[in-house]
Amino acid sequence: MIDFRYHVVSIVAVFLALAIGIVLGSTELQGTTIDVLRNTSQQIKNQYDATHARNVELNQQVSADQAVAQAGEARLLDGLLSAQRVVLVNAPGAPSSVVTGVTSALHQAGATVTGQVNLQPKLLDTSQNNQQFLTQLVQQLAAPGAVPGNGTGLQQAARLLGSAILTKSTDANSSTSGSRSGASSATSARTILERYAQAGLLSISGQPSVPATLAVVVTPSSAPADGVSDPANQGLITLAQQLDAAGLGTVVAGSAGGSGSGSVIDALRGSAAAGQISTVDYADTVTGQIVTVWAMADALAGRKAASYGPQSADSAAAPSPAPTPSASTIIAPSSAPHGKNGRTATAGKHSATSSPSAKSSRGGS
């Protein structure tokens, strides 16, 4: 039989071992553990410092690249869109940096910007009631047979909008009356835009009722919550398709931050429209704005559409070969007046180097 003294000795041994463990853990082993933690912490700090230094270096490189692009913008764009008229169609939440930057680049290319059409969320609302409303509105404004009464309300409304603000004719004098295919002979483009504005579908600035030959659709500054399948994405793609059919070409442009996964540009890349409409996903930079103009020049020349930008899903950073600017005279930097964002203005008569007629057979029907 085990006596009481054995139990006492066993209990004392257990507590003694526990005490020894505590002492060793707080003295001998503590130094080793702290050394390991210190070494790990230093490694992480070294990695952070190296990454931070690399980020600073890359940011400086990007800034230098943008400065070079800005310095050469006039020579890279001069005359590319001479005799062309361009309308900007801005989606809800379109970033002003893209709108102003692309507008400046278009001026550098010799284009006339007729105005801006600022879309409202109601136009892209896919609810049944709103689609019925859009269909009824189109029926009120369009001449019988001029705008086919098929498709969703948005498709019909986008088709009529395209006929009001775009044309395939480069002769502005022949179409400034405001009546073109799709619009009633008694209903001017101005009236269509006014009715759309009264219905809360859009607002305008400038004179978009003067028909443009080209369109730039500026996408929102962020992707919608539902990703590529979001109704707003699909609505903008439908709109871009109708604009592209009404004029000589349409380019969809967005900011780098708003053109990633789930954005309308991401959705367009994977749609049937990717073969007809080029996209530029860094148009908030000078480089991206130059590429936007190049993509429009390619559309005029009937070249294949592509997705341009630095993302892995893009087909290229820019069109290759790049469109060739005209040989018109450019004012020397020392005496040149400056436009917005410090860009150098060009002077002299521009001569287009790409053929506008080529677009008539490129997705124009």
C-alpha cells in the first residue's frame, strides 16, 4: 500500500519541476526567444525599407515618364483628329481628371469638342418600369421607322441618343440643323436632348446637339459592387455600342483606379463589343490620354479595336505602330502659350493623316 509520505514526495516533486521550468523559461530560454523575435522583426523591417525605397524609385520613374509624355504630347498628337468633332459622354461618377485630360488631348490633336453629355443613373436603370418609360419616350420622339422599335428600352433610348449627337459625315455644315437619321424630321437633336434632360436621364454642357463624328465614353471612378454583371456596366456597354454605330468610332476610357476587376472596362473586354470598341484604362494620366487619341485615330483608319493599358488583361500598352502625326508647324516650347495642366498649345493648320472614310465599313452599321 502506498503511504501518505509517498504522496507528499510526489506532490513536492511536481511543484519542484514546475518551479525549475519557470526559472529556466524566464532566464536561460528567454534570451533565445527574444533574439529570434528581434531577428524576425529586423528582417521584416529590412524588407519594408527595401520595398518602400523601390516604391519611391518607381514613383519617380512614373513621374519622369509622364513629364516626357507631356513634353512630347503636341508632337505625338498634332493633326491626328483634324476635321473631326468629338463628344464626351460621361457615366455617373466619371472622374474629372479623365474628362479634362482627354479634352485637352483632343484639342492637341486638332479635334473640335462639341460638348459633354453627362449620364444620370436613371438612364441605366434596368427595372421594368423604367424600361417601359424609356420605350414610351423614344416612341414620342422618334419618327416612325427611323429608330427600330426592338430591343430593351435602354437600347432604344441609346440608339436615339446616338442619332442625336453623332453622325458619319465630317461636314459640320451639312448637319448642324440637328435632324439626322433616327431623329424625327420635326424633332431636332436639341429637342431630344432637352426631353432626355427633363426626364432626368442626362445633363449637357457645350453644344452636343451639333453632331460629332467620334465619341469618348468616360467610365465611373470605381467599379460597381456587383462586378462585371452589374446592370450599370451592361448598360454602358449597350450605350457605347449604339454610339459606335451612329458615328465614325467610339473609345471607352477610364482611370487606372476605376478600370480594374469588375469595372465596365473589365466587362467590355469580355463582351462581344471588344471587337469593335477600344478601351483605355489609364486615361487619368497624360500617357493614357495620348493613347485615347491614338485609339480614336485607329478607329477612323478602320484598324482592329483593342484594350490598352498597363494591366495584365490588356492587349497592349498602346497601338503599335502608333498613328503618325501631321507635319504641321509646332510652336517652340519657349514661346508657346500654355493650356490647361501646363500643356503646350499647337498652332497652324492641321491635316489629318488617317482616312475618316475607313470607319464607314468598320462596325458602322
